[in-house]
Amino acid sequence: MGELIPIVMFIVVAVIVKITSDNRIKRILIEKDMVNENIKYLTGDIIEKYVSPSLKWGIVLTAIGGALLLARLVPALDDEETIVAMMLIGGGLALIFYYALAKSRINKEQKDL
């Protein structure tokens, strides 16, 4: 458990740096009055326009729950490391599925325009 602390701290620092730099860029663009339709695409999340983020978390949590249920139903998979691995793999596959779903919906909407 002690090994996770440096990894989590690195991730937290990286997220804080990204958010700070994004906000700085937005502020500079607003100060220079360079806000137009193109800038909205750079700062906005285009995926959320076409696919709900609630769907993403629903798919991820369902996959993690399914992996946990499978591990509990199959006695050979009842090892703690196996359960964690199955949950992470299930969550990762769910995110890949969500990305493919979102990409297909975005392509479909852009073709209709």
C-alpha cells in the first residue's frame, strides 16, 4: 500500500499542472480577445457534446462489478490480486468500449452536418 503513495502524488501533481496551464491559456486568450468558435473546440470537451459522461461511468462501474461478481462466483479466481486485476482490466476495457462508442457517434454526427 505504501508504494501507491508516490504514484498517486505524481498523478495529482500532473493533474494540477494541466488544469493550471489550461486555465492560464484560456485567460490569455480572453485577455487578447481571441475567443471565437475555433477556441471553443480547443477548450471544450467535444465527446461530452455527443455522449453523456454518465454513460461512461455506468459502463465502467458495470464492468468492474461484473469482474468482481465473476471473481466471487468462480472459486479459482478468489485470490485478492486476481480480483483487483480483473477489476482493472474490466474498467480499462469499458473505457475502450466507451471511446469506440463516442468516436462512432462523433463521426456519425459530423457526417450529418
